Amino acid sequence: MVKNICCIGAGYVGGPTMTVIAAKCPHIKVNVVDINTKRIEAWNHSDVSKIPIYEPGLSDLVQQARGRNLFFSTEVDQAIKEADMIFISVNTPTKTYGVGKGMAADLKYIELCARQIADVAEDDKIIVEKSTLPVRTAEALKNILDNTSKDVKFQILSNPEFLAEGTAVQDLLNPDRVLIGGEQTEEGRMAQKALVDVYANWVPSDRILTTNVWSSELSKLTANAFLAQRVSSINALSELCEKTEADVNEVARAIGTDSRIGSKFLKASVGFGGSCFQKDILNLVYISRSYGLQEVADYWEQVIIMNDHQKRRFASNIVKTLYNTVSGKKIAMLGWAFKKDTNDTRESASIYVADDLLNEQAEIVVYDPKVTAEQIYADLDYLNTRSSEENRKGVTVVNDPMECFDQAHAIAIMTEWDEFKDYDWKSIYNKMLKPAFLFDGRMILDHDKMEDIGFKMYTIGKG
Ligand code: NAD
Ligand code: UDX
């Protein structure tokens, strides 16, 4: 029975996942380790509301388990040595250099972990791939781990994580399924059983699926590709709705009631963001191309092409509507996170829309309830479109949303934060220059009501 778990990587997946394991398995000691000292300090902050990741319900669980059987530290070697089971939950971003640049997953962090485990481990370990990895990565890990001169045996399991940010705690407490891929040998099956037993502390057994390693690795990429494909499909239809006086919400409602289609993931938007969808589809495209499967690769790549188009057309629609120029015009952007209830901004559509508007010399004011100014500037600087001084000159970040609207020409809703729905839109309208333009990239406001107030309203997908 597993008594000691180490998780390498204290990020959006490692942090919440290990917190839930620790909360549900008080008999297991869980050490979450990371090389990022600042992040670990934040996980250990005495004020639990200061932990580095915002997720509804997470700080309460951390409070409950931290110091009892949940520990955050930078002592990676020590945690590896102590553990029976090691989760690898490090980042696997898209490569920014060399072969596969812009498409393939960068596995250098994964490989470093494997080498460190191989170096340090003194007894047998079960290694769990929690990070999302290209199919057949476990083979590379095994090669590294099996080539130590020590008499230590490793079993590698694939246990991809399906949580979505913003609902991570609920998704972890009540998952649709847990997937565990293992080698189809007796040792492989024993390792699989050890991990099944961990989850069985709170997940019903019919929701714990076991399979071989390759199916498990590929299922994760496939799940994200299917979900993102639905968003790109509805976003493609949103543009057609705008031309035909159809309403994409009505179309989504009509098709979503077909039980074969289902109602989830049919919300048209300013484009999907997040650290996973684009990265994982690009990875799928790259893998397909490397096997010579051109049509398969092109098919999935179109999901990304559609998403880029959706972001770009939102920005260009703002420019067109504001009489073909936003130069010197104040545009209030509400929301910077890639979705509500998270402070994560990776690949958020806001970044690209702001970048396009800055190219047109707009003056942007941003408000997001959970994202810091430092993060917003870092996101823009990362694009390298202009100097960081120019980004700071073009973008102001405010902590009070009511500071956004004075003399603004337009408002763009970028993230579907609930609080935006409850604002006093009449008094916001009064503060703005007229005509007051409102671009709802998330379909969260009542279009007709806003027009009654006087706004010139654009809602994604509404003709
Ligand atoms: P993240 O960037 O938030 O966290 C990764 C952490 O790993 C960082 O804190 C980094 O410092 C640490 N790290 C990197 N190399 C290390 C090393 N050698 N030793 C110790 N620590 C190291 O990333 P994330 O969002 O948690 O994603 C992790 C993995 O999970 C990725 O493969 C991702 O695709 C996958 N995933 C993410 C989500 C999500 O919603 N974010 C959901 C499912 C799966
Ligand atoms: C996704 C997967 O859902 C999750 O299972 C996987 O483990 C990690 O990747 P995440 O990126 O955290 O999770 O959030 P998700 O809810 O999937 O949203 C991704 C993006 O799609 C967001 O920008 C969201 O706003 C957008 N989206 C989602 C839409 O535009 N419309 C929808 O109907 C659903």
C-alpha cells in the first residue's frame, strides 16, 4: 500500500491534485516539490488566501491538510527518496526552438525529472505521468530510468488529469473518470492497482478506468482536441449567425438538446484560451505529421486556425465599428483570465485582442478581479510585439472596475466573470463617451436590455 507520495511540480495541476489526495487520504504523506522557490513560499504562506493558484474551494482544503499530511517544499531529492510513488506534474509547453518548434511538446522538464529520479532513488518506485504527454513518452522515461547502474526497479503509469481550471476542486472530488494506463505485465498491473487504491478512497470504482499506457497517453490529447473542436465549431457558426440574423445561443440550444450532441461546450466566445487546448492540439498535429498522416494533421490543425480567426475578428470588429480607427481611443477590457474563476492567463484571448488593439494605437484599460498588473504586462511583453515601455504606456491596469469607464469609447467583455453581470450598467453608460459601444465577447449580458440603456451593442454570434 502506498504510504508516501511525492509530486514534482506545484502548478495548476500538481497543487490542487495533491491537495485533494491529501485531504481524502489522511494516511498518505504527500510532498509537493518544485524548483520555483517563490511558488513554494506562496503555497506555504501563513495566510492561506495567498496561495499561488486561485481555485474556488482550494484554500479551505489546503488549510485542512497542510502541515498534517500535505507539505510543499523545494527539497526535491529528499521527497523522491522518501516516496513509494512519484507523480510528475511539470509543465510540457509547446517547443519554442529547434525541431518541432511551435508544434511539438517540449519534454525537457520531464526528462530532467526522470534523470533526477534515476540519480536519487534508492529503492523501487512507481512513476506516474500526470503531465500531458505525447503518446509513447513513457518509453523514453523507461529508457532513462532503466539505465541506472543501481538495482532499483521502476514502473511507469500514465494518469492524465482531466480537471478544468476554475472547477478544479469539484472536478477532482467528483471526476467523470480517472484514467490509469499501465504496462500489461504482472508488475504493471500491480502498480496500476496501487494507484487505483489511492483513488478508491473517494472515487467510485466504476469511474476508475484502467488501460494500456499508450491508449491512456493518447486519450488525454484526444479529449482536449474533441473539447476544443466543439468550441471552434460553435465559434465558426457564430460568424455565420452574425451575417444571417440567427442567434448562436438559440442554435446551440436547439442542437444541444439532441442527446447525441449534448449541451456542454457550445458557448460561442472570443476564442478558447488556456494552457492546454492549443498546446495539446498542436502536439497531436505534430505527432500525426511525423507519422506521415497529412490529412489527420490538417483536420485537427483547422481547430486552431478557426480559433485564431475568432480572436482576430473580435479585435478587427472593434476597430471597424469605431469608425475604422481606435487610435487614441480609450477601450475598457473587462477580464484578462482565459476563463472565469481562475487567475491563469496562459493563451488568454485577451492577450491577443489587446495586442491587436495596441497595434492600432488604442489606449487600453484592463480590469480583472484575480489577475495582477504584473501578470498582464508580462503576458504582453512575452509576445515581443513592442517594447515593455510601450506596453506600459498603452495599457493601464486598475483594481477598481469603476475606474475603467470614464470617457471610454468602448467596453470589451473578455472573460465571463459573474460580477460583470451585476454591474450598474446604466451608470457605466453615463460615464462613457457617446455613442457608447459595448462588445460582449462572452454573451453574458442581456443584449436587448443593454440596447435599451443606449449602448451600441455587439454580441458574439447575434445577428
Ligand atoms: P504549471 O506551469 O502551472 O506547473 C508546473 C510546475 O512544474 C512549475 O511550477 C515548475 O516550476 C515546475 N517544474 C518544472 N520543472 C521542474 C523540475 N525539474 N523539478 C521540479 N519542479 C519543476 O503547469 P500546469 O498547468 O500544472 O501543467 C502541468 C502539466 O499538466 C502539463 O503537462 C499540462 O499539460 C497538464 N495539464 C494541465 C491542466 C491545466 O488545466 N492547467 C489540466 C490537465 C493537464
Ligand atoms: C481544459 C479541459 O476542459 C480539461 O479537461 C483539461 O484537463 C485541461 O484543458 P481548461 O483549459 O482549464 O480545461 O478550461 P476549459 O473549461 O476547457 O476552457 C478552455 C477554454 O475554452 C476557455 O478559454 C473557455 O472560455 C473556452 N470555452 C469553453 C468556450 O469558449 N466555450 C465553451 O463552451 C467552453
